Amino acid sequence: MYSQSKQDEWVLSKIPKGTYIEIGASHPVNINNTYALEQAGWYGISIDIDNQCEQLWKQLRKNPLLITDALTYKFNGSVDYLQLDIEPPQQTLQCLKYVLQSDFRFKLLTFEHDHYTGKGCRNESRDLLTAAGYTLDTADVQCEFGSYEDWWIKL
């Protein structure tokens, strides 16, 4: 698949077809958690504050890329999968808080906490998601540097 640590395979194993919001989109294919989902018939939107990959995105993807600040986006309704991956990790945590305070709901979440940096937000994100009724499905997904992500579920 296309994601860094098989996030796309994990999502597809839980829900074969659905909807997503990808926050922190970056490149439209390489190390992308939603490209394989789109290929499997999923519909969604990707959000990134940086327009560096916008033209390439238009060439390679069907589903839209929004160039906007996710911390000001109006989240409502629900999706099957939410990806949160903003740099630095404290911004990802701020976005999680923002999403959890809205009426927006999701069933699956991959949350990049970047614990390996020593400046990650793993413990606080875990407290927030547990309090919101989510179950930690896969903890401390590893990259070459160490623990960087958790995968959550609430079906």
C-alpha cells in the first residue's frame, strides 16, 4: 500500500468502503494514508495548510485537497476515518481538541503523536480520546526513530 506504517491496510481491514478526512495531507501518493482508500472507492477530503503539493494533487487524485488551516475548518457530521498529522505534534493535539469539541464524529483515527521526539503529545491525546469513548486499537506504532502514532477505534 502507500502509507508509512500500513495505516491504509488497517483502515480497510476495519471498514472496506467509507468516508474520510485527512488532516495533514502533504504528498498525494507517497506515504499517504488515504490514496489506497480512494482507490478502493472511498470518498473524502484532505486538508493541508501548505499548498506545495496542490498542483500534483490535482493531477493524481480524484478527491479534493483543501488548502486551509484545520484549526479553523468547520467540522460537522461524521466520517469513517480521520487522520490527524500536523507538524509540530502540539498542533496535532490542538486539532484533536478542536475536533472533539465539535459535533463531528469519526469511527477510526490515526493520530501522530511523535512521542519519539520527547516533545510529543501521546499521553494527553490518550487521555482525551479515552474520555471521549475511543478505544486504543494499536499503540505506539513505530517508525525508524521510535514511537510516533496511535490508532483508535469507536465503531
